[in-house]
Amino acid sequence: MPLSPDPYALRKLIVIAICASLSVVLGIVEALIPFAVTIPGAKLGLGNILVLTCLVCLGGKDALWLIVLKTLLTAFILGSFSTFMFSMFGALGSFLVMYVMLGLGGSNFSLTGVSIAGGVAHNIGQLTAASLVLGTTKIYFYLPFLLGAGVVTGIFVGWAAKHLIESLRRIDPFGMFHAES
């Protein structure tokens, strides 16, 4: 994102940086929670609360920047190249589905529904990356287990994002909601 003398653009850049930082911190906290013991490979997706919030409040381009920053930083801190690749495939798949759902029929879908679809797409994206790395499609037999986890975490992420968006709109800490009005 190029720097601009426009104060609104600078505020957006600051908000994206804060969201990326919070997403990374939430990813680190999430790594300490033994959720994956129940369903290997499943995660809570706490950082996606901020991705969905950014997508709704700032739009697709800014949410995409956030996803790239979040995925790169989290992979550098916690993972490896394969972790990065799996996360990026999942994050881009999730972003695409949520962006299309919000863009085509934003009022037709609840935020929780959009989040669930994003969680499911994230799991499919990760399995696609694993399939490419392993050279087999047999990995998709694990999909039903991940889909269940994606639905449950999608409900939580959607609920949390809804409340975060309502709070941000109420307090408007960066002047983001009235700057373009």
C-alpha cells in the first residue's frame, strides 16, 4: 500500500497495521490453545475476526493486505514454508468466498453465514495445498472432520466480528466510518 499525504489513507494504513498486529498476537495465543488435539490441523481462527471486520469496514483491497501481512508474519514467527503455504491457500480461499458473498448479496447473508462459508473455504484451501504438496487427493477424506470444525469456528468468528464491528461503528476510533460520508 503506497504512502499518501491523504489523512484518510494514512488512517486506513494505521488500522490495517493494528489489525495485522492483533491478528498475529491472536495467532500466537491460538497456538498455545490445544484445540488441535481434538481435530488435528483445526484451529480456532481468532485472527479471522479481524479479517472479517476489515473486509466489512474497509473493503476487499484492504482486507487482502491484512491477510497477506497476517499470514507472512504469523508464518515467520510460528511456522515454516509449508505452514505459510497452507495458511495462504486457506486464507485466500476464505477471502474470495467472503468477498463474493458480501459483494453480491451482503444483505442476503448474515455475518455468521459469511464467516462459516469463509471457514469452510479456508479448510478446502488448506487441503488443496496439502494435496499439491503430497501429490495425492486422498487427503480430502479428512474434509468432513475439518468442515465440522470450520462451521463451529465460523460461528464464533462471525459472532465476534459482528460485535466488534458494532463497537467500532459506535466509537469510530479512527474516523473511518464518517470520513467518506
